[in-house]
Amino acid sequence: MKSRFILFLSFIVLMAVSLTAQTTVYKYKFTKAFPDTNYKWGNGGHGIAVDPEGKVWIALFAGKDSINTGGGVYKAVTNLQCYKPDGTPASFSPIRIITAGGVTDTLFGSSNRGLRADKKGNIVLARATGVLYRINYKTGVGMNRVLVQVASPTSPAFDDANEMFTACVGDATGPIRIFSESFALLGNVVDTSRGFSRSIEVSGNGNDVYFGGYSNNKVTRYHSANGSFGPYSTIDTVMKGLTVECLAWHPKTGYLWAGGGNATSGANLAPYTDYSYYAFKPTDMTKPVDSIKWNSKDAATLIANDPRPRGIAFSPTGDTMYVTAFNVSVESPVQMFIGKGVPAGVSREDGIVASTYELMQNYPNPFNPSTQIKFTVAANVTASLKVYDVLGKEVSSLVDGEYAAGSYTVDFNAKNLTTGMYFYTLKTSNGFTQTKKMLLIK
């Protein structure tokens, strides 16, 4: 049993991530179908995960694959696939047979239900049979297995102690359960979950469990002050109006990303739209701070595909996002988006090739109370942009992090400052420093 100290430490780590995350967005943009446009399979994807080496694991709902069961008789299997970041298959991919816990199973039928990387990076596959398998992400070899539900399970979730949380797909068909890292049953969050679901998530300290019942048009949050020791109770509902079909934490920002389905699974309500994915701050899940939408060549293809979100995963650095959708047949069921994390209020100008380091004069100037500051960097550097009063006291930190070569615009709001002269200074890790002054008049 884990100690109270570990629980407390996990809480502190989570809060540190949350606090540093409050000002960062990645502004992802569609890059390509992954691994390529020729990757088309049956009814699309039902789970996706990324391991510590950046390999992308894909669980399809139904695969065009089979295995010889003897005497020349072939039987359909839905394999588990793994690709390197460059789109080439891992040496052990695809996986059709898993041996774990002294049991050898063949992945027969259309039975994949979800996928997640645990806290050590190993991959956990949920099957419609109610069995979950843990697979070594380096070798593709089975590690252990457990029967978690009598009905189809959702994608699992893991807290910082690598305890596993699972729920049922069907409405009111089973509990949300907690298992140790060795897959020993620890207890239930609730005895019966409500609403059809595909995914759940849990905070790092285990205090908050997010149940994405897509037929409920919201996410139910269960809370325990003691983490997995319980007891849990329903504390509130979040993401109201969104038909959540998948959930995943961002590894750098600490935002909780959610994929919303369509009218078939429950109509999304404004401001949410079908086939879209939204990011929420853990401290405020009433409105999204970032979003992407499934990319189709035109509206007709989008409607024909009806790509219902079934998985979200991120590269270890957080700059690459992979999503998979169910019901996709004429396009690849996996898409890749790339973004660059920048503080909220900072935007990068597309298509600008920067060859110099420069801090521009803010505009407007004088200003009240908002203004914009532009700067350029000619190479990947760590940059800081700070505002000081006439006494040299720092009053605001606008930029502090790594920036790729390019031109950036920063929003500065001085509503809490008094009229007067202020100075702003840009510093980069290669020694560049420049200061300009601006005038606030209220």
C-alpha cells in the first residue's frame, strides 16, 4: 500500500504542473494522416497511445488481418499495431497473440476497446472480453493480464502510483474499479457508473476521477480526499454540453483533453462542435483553452466518415498530438497534429523567416490598458520578456521558455498597474538583450 507521503508528493507535483500550465497553449495544426494516407482499416480506430520512445500504438476496432488456426483455416484477428515516429513499423508489430500471466490469447474478432500508456510507459490494451493486457513498450511482450469487468471496459487510466482505473462502456452495467500496478483489485470508485462511456481519466494523486459518459453530455467528477483509499463521491460535472468519447492528459501543460462525438452519441451543445477535441485547465473546466478538429478534405467527406473520437495521445515532448476516430473507412483513422507550446497571449506569425534578434516598439503607445509587443529570434533559444517599473521592479513576466526561430506577438494587459512609464526587456540564452519603454495612460 502506498504511503501518505507518496500521495502528498504526487499532489504537490500535480499542482506544480497545473500552476505552470495555466499560461501555455500549443495551437496544434493538422500535419498528416499517420502513418500515411494508405493506412485505412475497416471501422477505424478504438484507441491510441504513445510510449516514452515516441512510438505510436494503435488499437483498431476491426482489422484486416487473420491467423492460421490449423489445417489451412484462417480466422479474423484485430491486431495491435506499433509505429515508430517516422511511420515505419516497430520490429514486433503487428501483435496478434499476447502471452501474459501464464495465459496465451489470440486477438480474435472486433474486440479492441481502448488503449493507454501507464506511468512507466508500458501499453495497456482493453478488450471487449473484459480482459486488459499490459505490454512491454520496448519489446512488445506481454507482462500481465486481468479480467476487470464482465462487460466491455473503457480505456483505462493511471495515477502517479501506476494504479489503474477502469469503467464499463455500457450504461449502468458495472463499477469504476481500481487496481494496483500488479493488477490486484483495490476497490471501487462507484459501484455503478451512469451513461455510455469510452474513456475515463484520473488526476495524478488519484483524488479526482473523470468519467466521460458521452450520452450524458458532460463529464462526471468523482472526488476522494484520500486518493485511491477512498471513499469517492460525486462532486460536480464538468465540460457540460460536450459528448466526450475520449480523454487524455497533456504531458507538459497538465490540461485535460477531451474528444467530442456527434449527434448519434448525443448532440454537442454550443460552443462545442462535432468531431472536435478540446483542452481544459484542471482548475477551470467550464471553458476550453485550446482545440483542434478532425481534418477531412471537405465537409461531405467529414459527414460521410462520421469520425467519432476514440483516442488522444501525445509525444513525450507534448508538441505532437495523435488522435484516432471510429467509423472512418475512406480516410486514415489516425491523424497527427503538431504545435509549439507558447504562453497564452503569445502568437507566432506563420510563414515569417526570422534572420535577426529584435524587440519592436509596442503598439499602441501610449496605451490603456492593453498593448502588443513583437519580437523575433533567429534560432531556437530560451527567451524571457519582462516588464519593469521606473524603479526597476519587475511587474510582469510575459515570456519565459523555449522559442523556435520566428516572429512572435505578445499581448500585455496593464489593468492592474498605475499610470506611468514602464520598460520591457527581451533576453535570450545566446546573450541578446534589448530594452524599450512604453507609456501607460489611464
